[in-house]
Amino acid sequence: MVLLYNGKRVYTNVLDEKENKETMDRIDIAIIGGGVVGLAAASVVSERGRDVYIFEKNSSFGQETSSRNSEVIHSGIYYPEGSLKTKTCIRGNKLLYEICEKNAVPYKKTGKLIIAKDASEFGALEELFEQGKTRGLDELKMLDKADIKKLEPNIKATRAIWLPMTGIVDSHSLMRHFLLKTKSLGGDIVYNSKVSAIKKVSGGYEVVINAGTNECSTFRARIVINSAGLESDTVSALAGIKKDEYALSYCKGDYFRLARGKKLETFRLVYPISKPDDTFLGIHITPDLAGGTRLGPDAEYLEGRNIDYSVDPSKRDIFYESTKTFLPFLEKKDLSIDTSGVRPKLQKDGEGFRDFVIKHEDDAGFEGFINLIGIESPGLTAAPAIAEKVKKQVNKLI
Ligand SMILES: Cc1cc2nc3c(=O)[nH]c(=O)nc-3n(C[C@H](O)[C@H](O)[C@H](O)COP(=O)(O)OP(=O)(O)OC[C@H]3O[C@@H](n4cnc5c(N)ncnc54)[C@H](O)[C@@H]3O)c2cc1C
């Protein structure tokens, strides 16, 4: 049976029963998940004339975490030295600005302030500043009260780290760019296609797609890249790579929108200081490219895997109390409910830092299977750098 997607023949069923010989379609690379990470990877592994398909369970790309975040191009100041989060964030920051500039993807290098409200927080601020310097972030500056007032007159803070390399990006346009680049190289995306089984076979993997009807289709791929976001641990387990350390916990982040008004106007990202190894950055102020401003996200671990993206209105008080300390003219009525997103976290509630998993699973006996698991923040920033790493691994294989 031949299935058509986007007007193209994509894959056929496994066995021609009459001839009892295999007629299954083969592709070079199957990418599972069309969020920013899968799309970025597709845009670089489609080079060299490889046959690349992204399989996405939803009816369009980037409908999950990649469109439910702060759209911040992070600096990489927060994460442990030598970690993949640090390396891919710093590299991704540079690559993202280049990609945006070259391809007319909307972005703004706003810069960011990490603020201390009083002397009790100077120690933590100094520590983070030094950490940033050791990460090679040479442009960091320490600002005093007067400097802060010049940049952000409505913010109350006594000292701040200034990070000029931080910015915001239109994540939808960025993903569309990655998809267009993939298509221009001959790759494609197949929607409404949930990967429901993966079997290791000689020379690759048999991948079963559930196409939304009763129909299941199977094809063979030499390489599988698992970029299934919140489902990346499940997809890894489908292939037989079930490790306790890959189990994801879901951690929700809610946002409130800030009313517009002269006394609430801020132009840059403003974050309260958090401890250098903090897994939650504190409720912060994030401007968006449309001229609006959001507060958040907070962090709340979910009990199970059922996701409800609605925002709990009773959180308004907590958002108000924590932001009022540095935005003194804020009133409760200035906050209205906005969106939320869910982080695919490797660290369980209360645990310490866990790094991204970017791993070719050959040592587990799964040559050609590349896992991208736990790609929470700064995954949007890091996406082009994660894609570079994936490309290196793919280039060694085919
Ligand atoms: C509240 C919040 C704020 C954040 N803020 C920032 C920020 O400001 N800056 C930053 O750099 N990062 C930020 N992040 C992190 C960033 O959003 C993510 O790291 C990034 O979007 C992850 O992209 P992804 O492609 O891995 O996952 P996703 O966007 O979740 O994409 C995975 C895709 O896989 C598909 N899929 C799943 N299972 C299957 C299957 N079996 N078959 C087929 N398809 C499947 C899903 O439908 C989905 O489209 C934030 C995250 C959250 C939650």
C-alpha cells in the first residue's frame, strides 16, 4: 500500500505477501517530533541529498513546548561549567542571531538585567557574575542603582548584572525557517503521524506510524532521531532503550500578561537573582516582539502526564507579590491570565541539576538511534547547536 502525504509518496507497507519479499520503503533518516529541536536537526541533516522525513503527531509543526515558552535567546550564564546546557546555549545564542539576521527571522537583542533588590542578594549576584565570566561571557557588566534607573526607570533594584547578549526571537518564524530550509534540501515533514512502534532490524529501524485513522504504516530508516519533547522518554522506550535516568517529569510554567501603562513599561528582560544552580529562574519580566509584556513562568511539577494548559487564576496573588518587589507601581488588576507551557524535566521535584541528553545510543547496542531527551530550557536557544551535534553524529554514520 502506498501512502501519500503532502502529495508525495512517502512509505509503503512491509510485506508484499504474494511474493513474500520485503517491499518496505526505506529512508535515510526519520526524525520523530516537529518542534524546534527536530526541525533544526532536519535542516542540517538533510544536506548531502539524504532522504529525511520528520514525523509529527499533530497537524502542524511546533504546537507543543516550542510555542509555549518565553522566546528568550539565553546567554548560558546559569548552568554548570562544561555541561551540554552551557555549551549548546552559548553556541546556540551565537548561531541563532546569525540565522535570524540572514533569514529575516524577527528577533530583538534586548539585553537582560538580573537584579538584586538589596544587599542581602549581593553575594548571590557576585557569584553569578563570576560564573558568567568563567563561562566566557566577557560582555557582562555589573550595574549600580543609577545605571539601572537609566536603562529601566520603572524597576526598583540596587544592583544588577547586565547581559547584553540576551534577546527574544519569534519562535514560530524560526521554526518555519528550519522547515523551509529542510524542504529546500529535499526533506519533508509528515503531519498527523504518531510513531507508535520502533524495532531494531539489520541496518536500521522499522518504524510504525499511526496516521490518525485505523491505518498503520511501517517503513525502514537507517537513522532515527528522537526529538519527541515531552514524549522523548516514551519514544526511546519504544525502541527498547528504557533507562531509569531518561524518565521525564513534567513541570508546568504559567504566565500572566502585564497591562500596558507608563509606570509599568520595561524594555528589557528583568529577572530576579536566583542561586547559580537553581532549576527555576524566578518569575521574571519578558517583553515580546509585539510590544506586550509577560510575567512568568513559574514552576509547578505535575502529578502525572495529563496536561491542562489552562492557567490557575488564583496564582495572580503570587505573581503580584513576587513581581511587586521590583516593579513597585504594579497593581493586581494589571495582571491577566496568559498561556502556559510544560517542561520535560529529567530532574524530579527537589533533585539537583540534570543535563540535556544528546546521545547516539550505539554503546547500548542501538547504532543509528540518536536520543534528544530532557530538552527543557534553554532548548529553544540551544536548538541550532544541538542540531550541529546531531549532524556530527549522523555524518559519522552515513
Ligand atoms: C514555560 C517554558 C518556558 C521556556 N522558555 C524558554 C526560553 O525563553 N528560551 C529557551 O531557549 N527555551 C525555553 N524553553 C524551553 C524550550 O521551549 C524547549 O526546550 C524547546 O521548545 C523544546 O523543543 P522540542 O522540539 O524538543 O520539543 P517540542 O516543541 O515539545 O516538540 C516535540 C514534538 O514531538 C511531537 N511528538 C511527540 N511524540 C511523538 C510521536 N510519538 N510521534 C510523532 N511526534 C511526536 C510533539 O507533537 C511535538 O510537536 C521554555 C520551556 C517552557 C516549558
